Amino acid sequence: MNREEIADWFQGLQDDICHHLEVGDGTGKFHEDLWKRPEGGGGRTRIIQGTHIEKGGVNFSAVHGPLPEKIGNALRLDAGEFFATGVSIVLHPKNPWVPIIHMNVRYFEMSDGKWWFGGGIDLTPHYVNEVEAKHFHQTLKTVCDQHHEAYYPVFKKWADDYFYVKHRKETRGIGGIFFDRLSGQEGFTKEQRFAFVQSVGEAFAPLYLRFLADNKERSFEPEHKKWQLLRRGRYVEFNLVWDKGTKFGLDTDGRIESILMSLPPEVNWDYNVKVADGSPEQYTLSLLRKGIDWI
């Protein structure tokens, strides 16, 4: 298995997910921008603005070239040529009862032979629904267990720790799984690691389309929409302050429109927001913490 084969599979995953999201939305169609990176490589940025998906991005990229010094220092890598490819997805729905979702699956290698896979999938409900949260985590556990029994507990905790808005002291959502630098350690082969990443990628569309179908037609009040815009603000804060993928894209002179496709089209930051005791908003905030066993 070489990097071209991995990149080809990621492109196919992008095609498949875009098709299913268009069907799920009903009217929205993806607009594609093809772009090239001057230092090497490029990608396909695809954006949908439909009836139920207010703004969604499904991006593929495959970039290469001399490793930027800042990235080398952060990853503790010696100078050399790098190659990175993957698919990144963020969907912001119109209806407040439909959650935000993010997924990333990626591959990285260096000219000296080092390689690894990374990625993850996490859910950010505006209003936490425990039934949906349990289904989400059970699905991810089933995917993980097909490849190694230790994957889910380790990667679930990793997601809890990673998707944490430190300055707010709350998690971005209900977590999911997150993993990075999965290589040949502990006897795993590249084929085994890639098979796991493929399973994660293939789980995305059916998982999210269930949440979309169940909630996209639900009625909501202005106060629900207002809360949605406030929660989007928390999402933006994490992506711009803490997210390593955003920083990697900026540090490698990536295409800015593709990097920032994760930001919602409309967002509010009201001052010193307080929620009422016993309200659905307070209930959601009570569940934005690490270590919840959703299964």
C-alpha cells in the first residue's frame, strides 16, 4: 500500500459522503473548488448550503513538500519532505435540534519512512439528547471493537481531553473518538491501521443521516435558535484557539477558505449569558464535561 492508494481511497470517501448528504438534505448540492498548493499538492473543497444543512464542508487534500520548520518542531520531526492527505468534514444544520458533526481521517508520512494515521469523529449537539448520544457512542464503539478492544476506551478519553474548551471549562460537545500518530507500534501493520480509518470514514454518513432525518423537520422557537447561535460561538472558539488541524493548515500555508470552512455562517456572542435553572439549556451545559459513560 502506498500513499497514492490511500489518497485515492480518501477521494472516493469524499465522493460517497457528498452524495449521501445531498440526498439527506433534499435540495442542496455541493459546490466544488479545486485548488493547488504552490509548494506541492492540492485538494478539492466542497461546500453545501441547502435546505437542512445551513453550511457544510467536505474537504479532500493531498499536499507535500519540504516540512515547515514550525511543524517539524511541533511534531518533533527532522527536516525532510512530507506528504499529508485526508478528508475533513464539518456540518452546521439549520434546525437547532440537529447536532453539529465533525470528522477527520488523515495520513501523514515523511521521506525518512515515518508514517502514521490520525483522525476522529465527534458530535456537538446544541441540545444534548441522551438517546442520540448513546447511539452515537455505541456506534463508534462497535466500529472500534471490530479492530481492537482497546481502541474505544482510549480514543474516547482522547476525544474528551482534546475537544475541551479550556477557557470555558466545558467540552465542545459529547465527544466521540480521537486518535493520532497510529503507526506500526505494538505490532500493527499499515494495512490494519488503514482498515480502522476506513471503518471510521464509512460510519459517518449513516450515523449523521439518522440524526438529520429524525430532527430536521422538528419545530423550534426563537429562543432555541438563539441558543444554537450561542453554541456555535463555542464551536468557533475551540477551532480558532485550540484546534491543531486549523493550526497545521495555517502553518503549512494551506488554502484559507478550506481551512476555515468549519466556521458557521451565522453566530452570536452575547455578554455574560445566564441560563434558567431547570431549563433545557442548563441540562445541556451539565453534560458538557469529560468522562461521561454514554454506553
